[in-house]
Amino acid sequence: MSDRPIGIFDSGVGGLTVCKAVNELLPAENIIYFGDTARFPYGTRSVETIVRYSREISAHLISRSVKMIVIACNTSSAAALDRLRDELPVPVIGVIDAGARAACARHVAGPIGVIATRATVGSESYVRAIKKIDAGREVLQRQATLFVTITEEGLIDSEIARLAAREYIGDMHLRGVRTLILGCTHFPLLKRAILDVYPDLDLVDTGVEIAHEVRATLHKKNLENIGDPSHKGIIELYASDITDTLQRLKNMFFCKNDAKIEKLIISG
Ligand code: DGL
């Protein structure tokens, strides 16, 4: 058992969906969340840069004595998970394996679809993770960068969101995709718009899936915070830049949870 915090990081505030899912499933756990808002977005950057940013953030979280690190960012998970696992003294988990496992477990016939940032799609990480579980499974991917902007602009229930869904998902849907992995922290907020257009899709929310993996990992390593069952974990939120829109986005991704976000600059 351990009352040390869980470290969760993302390129921005989108990973708060993961923070929320972990907090709901494991309310006693203390959490330190870092969103790299000053260097957002990661999805259009090179692997080398994403790995450097991810290492810097992880080093900081380790200095805060976290007991495990959750890479909430799909783009960082795709670029840096293997390296961080080799380098860090605590368990490290990323959203991609959790998303791939959940999609394969759905037992829906046909190809699995993935929408994500350019960097995540380019890394082919979801394709590899799915094929490791089900070698014969066809995987169709599409970068859906505009979905990030649509979400950040608060246009989650708009005609633009539905148009973008047609553009990004239409071809996959025609080719038989019925299980679709939302491979970016922002995309779970677009579930409604996507289902308005394609109601027969089974959407895989990687944030929810990874929360179950956090619980399983803590249990396996005997790191759960077991004590007084009424104890509520402390959530510390940090971001590398605090802007006017940050609070609005925080409320969107974290449902008005009243924890404050503090500014924290991390560099190499
Ligand atoms: N957190 C990123 C992801 O899940 C959001 C987009 C970005 O940073 O480009 O891929």
C-alpha cells in the first residue's frame, strides 16, 4: 500500500478527462496532474521533441515522489512510452495499449478505426498495439487534427463538428468500421456529434479504459492507497501556461471540479 500520488501528464488540459476517470474510479488516490499548455499541441511536433518534453515532465513527477506515471496524452504515449518505461523507476502506462485492448475486446466484426493526431497516426502505435492482440485485424487510421481545435473552441455540439465527423470518419464507416478508437484526449468530448452522424459506431474512450488499467497496475504492485474508505484523495493541477481560455477548458474537461490550476514551468 502507498499514499504517494499518481502522476498524470498531457500536452494540455485534454488529459483532465483521464484525471477525472481515475479520480472517479479511485477516489482515495492522490493525483498530481501536469498539462504542458505552453508547448501545446504535441500532435504536430517531431518524435524527438515529444520524447524530450515527456522526459522533462516525467523527471519532475519523479522528483515529486509519484508511485506511477500515467501518460494521458496519446501523442506522448505513441512517441515516448517505451523509452520512459525503460528509464523510470516507477510503473508507466499509456493510453494506447488500454485503447487497443478495449477495442479488441468489443468483439465487433470488421476493421477497427482510429482517429488521432498526425503524430499518433504517423507512429502507427495503435496499429502495432492492435495487431499484437489480434494479428489478422485490419486497422484503418485517419488524422483528425481539426477535432482538437473544434473542441478547444467549444464547438462540440455544432454543425462544424458534425461536418468534420463526416470528413474524418465517412470513408472508414463505408469500409465497415463499427468500432472506433478516440485516439486523442480531446475526442471523447465529441462523442455526441460523432454519434449524431454515425449512431451505429461503438466508440472507445481511452480515458475510461486507462483508469481501469491504473487500478489493475496499482493492485498488482501493491501500491493502492488503502486506508480510511471515506478519505478523498488530493488533486493537484499544474499547467505550464495559464491563459484566459484555460479555466473554460478545464471546466469542459473536468466538469467544473473546483481544484485550481497553478502555473509550473518545467524545462530540461
Ligand atoms: N493530448 C494530445 C493527444 O492526446 C492532444 C492533442 C495535441 O497535443 O496535439 O494526442
